[in-house]
Amino acid sequence: MNIEIKNRSTGKIIISGEYESVSDAISQNTGANFSEADLSEADLSGADIRRANFFRANLFEATLFGANFSEANFSEADLSRADLSRADLSGADLSGANLSRANFSGATLFGANFSGADIREIRGLTFPIIFVSGSIHFFQYLDMHIGIGGEFYHIEYWKIMYDVFGRENGYTEEQIKEYHGYIKMCDNL
């Protein structure tokens, strides 16, 4: 079938051609720029779309089950009510994205950036998500992993290395104590 995907703002055609499905069209363009594309209600199940740019894309109610979006950019995208179950979002940028009522059951989220994302009524997560706008870097806790200043490691790493990281990144003693406090808070959950 003939598939055509356009930029919502400019009307510029991003992908055009004969494909079996929207999923196939996008999968064959790994790393492509889908910035501001209208993919609402699209079925991208199982697609392999690593490192693609979905900045401000409309993925409202899209089916993204089992897709590989590792290191993809979804900043400011609308993923509300999207089915992201079993999707690989490791290292993905979801900052400022609308994730309200999205389903993340079984999704891989290691290293994903959720800063400023709308996570109201998010579904499928069985662990807490904590975001703190710290005095130097953003602090994020997700599934026993902590992200500080773009570095994502298991909480056990941070319990040992918090002071080394702080000194290497120019933190004052007071700031090192601040971030250590966030780590201890998460460790007590």
C-alpha cells in the first residue's frame, strides 16, 4: 500500500512509498527524522526504530507494542494513551513528553529520560518514579536505577560512588550531601 507520513507543521513529506504497513515504512528508516510527524493511532508493533527523532510527534493512541525505540528522541511528543508495552525505550529521551494514560507494561526503560514528562495515570509500572530538580543536575529514580546529570546506574553504584561523582562534577560538599540525601530516600522505598 502507498504510505505517506508528513510533518504536521510544515506539511513536508517525511516518508512516501509502497510499504506493507506504517510499521514497515518506519522500520526501514531507522534513525530517521519523524519530528512533528502525525502518527496518531498508527500501529508500529514490533518496529525497529532505534535512534529515530520523534520530537513533538503526535503518537496519540499509537500501538507501539514490542517496538525497539532505544536511544530515540521523543522529547515533547504526544504519547498519551499509547501502548508501549514490551517496547525497548532504553536511553530514550522522553523529556517533556505527554505520557498520560500510556501503557508501559513490560517496557525496558533503563536510562530513559523522563524529565518534565506528563506521567499522570501512567499504566503498567510496578515501581515508583521520582524526579527531583536538584541544585545542579536533574535527579531521576526509576526501577532501582538512578540518573544524575545524564549518568544512569543501579542504586547500589550510587550508594558507593555519589561523592566521587560529585567531586568530579564540581559539586560543593553541601551539594554532595543534597544528592546523597536523594539516593538514601530512594534506597528506603
